Amino acid sequence: MQRGGVKMGRNIRLLGIFGLIVLLFGIIIFGLFSQLQAGDLYYIVEVHLALGVALLSLFLLRGGFSLLGATAAKRAIGFGFGVLGYSALFIALLLLANYVVHRHDPSAL
């Protein structure tokens, strides 16, 4: 019975991941197609948005909340350190870019 629960958890997780990917693809394509005059002739945007919402709804109805809670509790510390590290790297890159622009500013001469 343990094996079935693990397999079911993987399938539910895959539903959630696939739903997010399809939904994000639909949002990106919506942004690209919104600039076209002809529009979306094959309803690609609507199909991807509807499929993404359906898969995410199925994920949440099949127990996605419990999987999210367990995963969030396990990885909270790791994500916290990751966010801290990437934030420090982003600030360092901003400071470096500011220094380079200030150093090579032609109007300062």
C-alpha cells in the first residue's frame, strides 16, 4: 500500500507541474498574440489556458494542498538561503553596474 501512495503522489505532482507549464505557456502566447492583428486563428491561447486551469484544479482537488504543505515544510530553510543568496548576488550586480556606468560616464568628463 505504501508503493501506491508514493506513485499516486508522483502522479499528482506531475499533474501540478504540467498544469503550471501549460498555463504559463498560454500566458506567454497570449502576450505574443495580443500584438497581432489577425489574432489566434486556432485558439491556441484559449486551449492552453483552459487546459492549464483544468490540470491545476485537478491537482488541487486530488490532494495537492497536502503535497504542497509537506514539500514547503521540508524545503523552507533551503529556499530561504537560496533567496538570500540570490538577493545578495542581485544587489552586488546592481552595485557593479552602477560603478561601471559611473566610471565610464562621458558627461562627467
